[in-house]
Amino acid sequence: MKAVLDVQGMTCQNCVRHVQKALEKLPGVQTVVVDLASGQATLEGATLPAAPAMTQAVVDAGYQATARP
């Protein structure tokens, strides 16, 4: 499975690392790629958490996120 989040508030590579680490902690997530230029986080895994859990992980890290349908 694959999911894409639009992430707002990232301004540097340190922000990218914070978002990546927060998303990697979620159950079922195998890989996370966060792109500063596009403001997107792409998650992959056999099973992924529901969109609200993914966006909440980003919010808890100090940023805003919206799941793409």
C-alpha cells in the first residue's frame, strides 16, 4: 500500500527528519520518503494506518498535514 500526505510548515532538512521519524514510528509503515521541495510525504507498507493517524503523527511533530485521497 502507498499513501501520500501534503505537509505544510517544513522549511529545512531538519524539518524533513522530524516528519520522517514521526511517520516511521507508525505501525505497518515500512518506508517513508519526505520531500521538502514538493511538501509531500510518501509512506509505503503492507498495511498502513488510517489517514487520521498519519496526519496526527505529523501534527504531533509540529507541522500540518493533509492526506491525499
